[in-house]
Amino acid sequence: MTVSNFKRARCCILFFVILAFLAGFRWDVGIDWMSYYESFSDDINGNGNPLRLEPINLGMNIILRSFGYFDSRYWIWIMAIVTLFFTSKAIYLYSPSPLKSFILFIFMGFFFDSLNTVRQFCAVAISLYSWQYIIAGNFKSFIKWLVIAMLLHLSSVVVIPAYFLTKYSIKKNFLSFLIISGIFLSPISTKVAQFVVLHLPFKTAYADSEFIKYAVGSGNIFSYIRMLFPLFMLIYLKSVWKKIAKDKFSNFILSMSTIGMWMLVAFPTSQLVIRMSYYYEIAMIILIPLILRCKEIKLINRKILWALTLIYYSLFLFITYLSRPVAKIIPFTMKFDLLDGKLMVLLGIVISILLLISKGVSARSIHLYK
């Protein structure tokens, strides 16, 4: 391992440990934390409906309990480790600046999303890791990892079209079409999306939850504020696309980010679409560092972009999570009663398995870090 890669690995390991510590030992932090804590015990003990669980989640809980791990927080710990492991590994593989990528992972709200949408964000992290096989043109390995993600959360099926993004480059005219269509589609698509959500038996929670009322409710002003930065990024990318898209890797990251941004512009009030956009929007934690290292863009413009990104998402993070009691982030309560040898053995086994199965394409074959 070179000195440069050693520093990158050290940064990824440090953030993995810190974020895993926070995510694993949290107590009732995140909107759905308590429902997970209670419902998984009910499902396994026969008081709930185990058929609603995805196969890996159901199997994981059965195995945990068969070895005496009855507390649902052991499952929460495993999900945190898996999510952050694959996120950290992907950042190591793809990002020219892991530090900036982790800052974006936190400031853009992805870390806090992972505390709430636990199962889905675990699938997001695995699908993010699978991108290396898209770039390498290895469809078999890509599908293998995507199936694993789908067994954790079926929504990851929306990543399948991403495989074909390396074969096509988004043209400037099509980018203009996305910008215009997103602006004009947003008022209409809101009603359409809400109609669909209300008539999906397993998605009605997205239409009437408390989170919708304050964050992505039907037509409130905040819902449309959330589309401002994505719209700005679409316009900005139009002007710098050719300067950034120098190879298959950067073109793919640009395309994924563009799709994610367009989904947020076109469907700013639909919680269902917003959650589906995670699979594409998360490319932004790689794209922004790519832009910041592009010497063809003036240094002052890169600094302004970085400042605007941090300011916007800091405010957005404060409004959506930190200032809202219903988000259950502040106060960030932690309990350490599980901290014993039993937990350490479990985490050691999980991390060993993850290291064993994640021997993917090397960073050198993905991108040349100069």
C-alpha cells in the first residue's frame, strides 16, 4: 500500500470507527429506531408478521437469537457496521478526497438517514459498493451484490438501470431538457406521486407520517426549498460537464448525480421518490471532491462551490433533523449496557465476514489518484 493509499485508508477507518460507535450505541435516536427495536422482537417471537421482513433481515434475527443474542440492538449494531463498512470501502475506492466525502456524507444527511431508514440505507451502501463492477463492466458481480442489497431492501431494484450509464453519455441538450422538465414537472408530479403512494398498500406510511408533515408535506414551502441546490447543481454541471467527464468513472459519477438531482427537482414533495433518489444522489459525495480537484475549473469557483455546498446542507440538516424533536436526533442519547465481550465477539465475526467477501476491484483500476 502506498503512502497516499495508507492515508486514505486511515481516514476511512477512523470515520468508520467513530460513526459506527455513534450508530451502534445510540438509544432511541432516529424516527424509526424504537419501532425497529420493538417490532423485530415481536416478529421473531411470533407476535408480529415475520413475512414483512426481507430474507436477510429475518435470517439474521433468527441466527442472532439462536446464539443467545436476544436484544434487538444487536441487529441494529450489525446493520450499522454493514452500512458504514460498505460506505467507507466505497469512499476509499472512488473518492479523490475521503475526508471531504465523509464530511458530505454527514452534512448531506446520509449518516442521519442511515439512523432512520436502517434497512434501506444498508441496501444503499451495498449498491454504492457495487458501482465498481459497473465501471469494470462486470455485470455478473454487479448483479450478485445488487441481489444481496435487494434481499435487505427491495427498493434497491431501482439501481439496475445504472449499469447502462457507462455506455451512454448525457449530452448537453439532454441536460437542458432535464432542467426544464424538472422545473415544470414538480407541481404536477407531486399530486401524481401522492396519489400513487396512497394506493400502494405497503407505502401508505410515506403519505401520512409525521416526517412528511414537517419535511416533505404536500406543497409546503419547505418542500420546494429542498429542490434549490439540486437545481443549482444541474445548471452548474451543464457548464462544467466536459471538464470533469474525462473517463468512464467520472462520467458515471456525473450521470448518477444528475439523475439523483433531477429526482429531487421533479419530485420535491414525494417521500417515496426522495427515498428512491438516495441510490443515485449519494454519488454527490464522490462528485463534489472530483469537481474540487479539477484544475480546469478556476480555484475560486471551486472554493465557492465547496462553501455553498456546506452552507446549504448545514442549514438543511439543521431544519430537517437537528431542530426537529420528531426526528429524534437531538439529544443524541447513548446506552452502553451492551458493551461487553459478547458484543465484541459478534462485531469481530461480522467485520471478518465483511472483509472476506468484499475483495473487490482495486482503487487503482477505478480511478488514478494523482
